[in-house]
Amino acid sequence: MRRSSPLQNVLLGSASVDAEAAEMLAVTRRQRHAGQSQIVKRLARSGHLREGLSPAAGADIVFALMSPEVFHILTAQRSWSDARYERWLAQALRSQLLAG
């Protein structure tokens, strides 16, 4: 995130005025969601996904929590350290996704 978040922010800003940037942002987001969906599907197959949470909903949670935008807000705007962000993210993902 440390390296990609600033680039994603530039792309996000450009996407509102440049069609190619908007398409690149859309492709990047689709690829990120697809990759993160695989993690959640594996949790579901192994019985570790929280009861009542569908893999699709779980993938959306991962997509939101692991977004470059959230990383930027917490580290750049709120001055969190990378370590604090990582601890928070791990706890948030565990509480939102995992059974028991």
C-alpha cells in the first residue's frame, strides 16, 4: 500500500477528467476485487467464513477495508503509522470475516 496508494490517488483524481484514466482505474479495481474474492472463497471452502456472510459480501468487505483510499485516509490524513494500520486492518478483517 505504501507504494501503490499515492499512484491510486493520482489515478482517482485523473479519472474524473480523463477517460483512459477512468478505464485504468476501473480495470485496477476489478482486478483487485477478483483477487481479494479468491481469499474469501478459500475461507468459505475451509469453513472459516463467519456464519451468514456470503463470499460475495465478504469480498466486498475486503475490497473496502483494503482499499488504497482507506490506507491513505488513515496514514496520510490521520497520521497512522504503517504498523498501526496493519494491526487495525488485521483486526478488522478478522472480526468481519472469520467465524468464532
